[in-house]
Amino acid sequence: MNTNKKIAIGLGLAGGALLAAWLLTGDRKKKTKQFVAKGADRIKKVFSEKEETDQADQDVHYV
């Protein structure tokens, strides 16, 4: 991996860390937590629906 790639990855990680720190300070902290919680709930809902459809498919018996 050359130096340019290492610098780009480092800047990306540092930028993400700064963004996370900014979002989790002050009055933005509550709004950020609510936003992340809503996203997590949506992901859980999608996976639970997928598991229910998978279980329905397993009940089929071929003759």
C-alpha cells in the first residue's frame, strides 16, 4: 500500500471520528441517538421479516 492510500485512509478515519464527536456533543446528542435507534429498529424489522418468510418456506414438503 503506497503512502497516498495510507494518507487517504487516515484522513477518512479522522474525518469520521470528528463527525461522530460533533454529532454526540451538545443538544445534537439526543437527536443523533434517536436517529440511530430508528435505523437500528428498521434493520431489525427487515431481518425479522426475512426470518419469518424463510421459516414459511421450510414448511413445504415435496411428494
